[in-house]
Amino acid sequence: MKITSLFVSITMLILFLAINVNAVSVKKIKFNYINPALDTNQIEEVIVVMEEEVSGVGCQSSGKSNIPLTPFKGGIIQEMRKLIPDMSTKRAALSTKPSRAAKNLQNMYIAKIEKGKNISDVIKNLNAMPEVKYAEPNYPIELFAAPNDTHLNYEWFLNNTGQTYQTDFGTFTNGTTGADVGWLAAYESGALPSNQIIIAVTDTGTDYTHEDITNRMWRIPDEIINGIDDDFNGYVDDIYGIDIANGDGNPMDDNGHGTHVSGTIAAETDNGIGVAGICPNARIMAVKIFDYSGRGNSANGIVGIYYAANMGAKIINCSWGGNAPNEAMNDAIVYANELGCVVV
């Protein structure tokens, strides 16, 4: 017993010392890595997280963008604006003592690089400044490819009977019987979830007039189209969600990818048309972060995740990605998790 107690005491002491040493002596490393495969000539902005909020810098939703930047000297960036609006009045979940991720988002800015400057040098210079917590490129993000299925019989992932279907490459093949998620059996037995869980689709938008989706759209009851932010969430006329790519409250899909994703998730069932959603009782919150051509960036993704989490989404779907480490995006995902969201 004495030996065991001594072992436990020593173990606890080591853990205590290790935790406290890490807490007081380990300095956060700022990463200056940029994926060499990226075309850095196409990146014109950087995301900058400050140690403290910069006074006088406008908020994106307020229309006060492109405020001249005063804290930085040396001509490395032209202008800076706050990336994320303050939605704390909308969600009481934002405590008076915000988490690390929440604070980073509150102090996150988007900055335009001075013409002719090398982005690697800009990142290194910014990260060398004591007032900067971290800086990284506003990376481009890409949509994940999706097959253009339009009928339930082709949705082999819901009910695989070994049917023939067309692949992404235009060829035809047969499925494997039973290799599915068991959706049809769950549907026929009434085992599918009946709750109207809110699922945010951060994508190219959603065609909220689509016959298979219109009855499955999430709506803000306090918001009407009148040019006013009726619910005081920082966005105007965002009845079905927001369009971050174009800076307005109308997330109508002008590409098709987001509507496909939304339909796969929550298309109406038993209406004799189109496809069947895997969770047909869900409500889709449309968050448009890509333009008509499918171009997007990490800043749009961050704002989209932040908006969805604050507006009550329980699941945030991200059928897109990038090919570089992204600390700012990680902060947005952690923040969403803290508000009870699952980001997929």
C-alpha cells in the first residue's frame, strides 16, 4: 500500500509540474508555412488575428469596410476591416468571458496585401509583430465534387439493390446489394428522426424555391424583406440565411452544388417528385460562401460557420475544403463546437 501510494503521489506531482510548466513557459509558435503548391499570385488578402481589438476598424456587415489600417507600418498591407460582426446580442451563449476561439474570432481581421508584396514575406512580417496573435493567407477553398443524381432509384447510398448507376466519370456500374445506410428500412418503419433539426449548408447557396426543398427551409420568423435588420443579428433580410460571397441576405443558389447538397440532406419525401433526403424532416439554413463559379475563400467559410452557429444550427455541412493548414478556420470550428454544433 505504501509503495502504491508513493507511486500515485509521484505521478500526480509529475503531472502537476508538467501542466504548470506548459502553462507558464511554452510560447505559442506562429507558423509561417504556405503550401508551395498554391498559386500565391491569386491570394490578395491575409487573415490577421490581433491580441486585442483594433479600435476604429469597421465591421463587415456595417458597410464600413476598407477602413485604413493604422497599427501597422512599413507598407506591407493596404487596408484592414473586421471580418466578423458582433452577434452577441443574438445568442446569450456568448459568455462575458469568451473562450480562446471566441476571442480570436472577435479580434479577427481581413487585410489586403500591398501590391507587389510577396505574401510569404507579408505573413512573416505580420507574425513578427507582438500585437499579432497569428496571420495567415486568406486561402482559396474548393467545392467537393458531387454526382448529379435526380431520382430515388439512383440514390444507392440510401437503398442499394445492386442497381446500375452512373459514376462521376460518365461510366456505368452496379452497386453492391445492401451496401447502404439502411435508410429505406428506417423510413418504412418510421424510425427516421422526426425532429426538425437545423442543418446549415455552407455552399453555393440553396434554391429555396425548389419544389423538393422549399418546405424544408429554415426561416427567421422575426425577419422580413424591408432593408432593415429586424432581428438585430447584424444582417439585413436574411430570411433563409445569408449570402457572404456577394454581401447580402439572399442565399439563392446560382451554381447548383449547394442545392444538390441541400436536397441530399433534406429533400421532401412522399411528394412524388425528385429525390428523397436522408433526413427529410430537417430544416436547411442556407449559407452562401461561394460565388456562381464556385470560387470561395477561407474568410467566407469562417464567417459562414460563425453565422450558422450563432443562428442555432446543430449541424454545419461543409462539402468543401482546402489544401493548407488553416488556424483561423480551426478557431471557427472550435467556436461552433462550443455552441453545440457538429461541423461536418
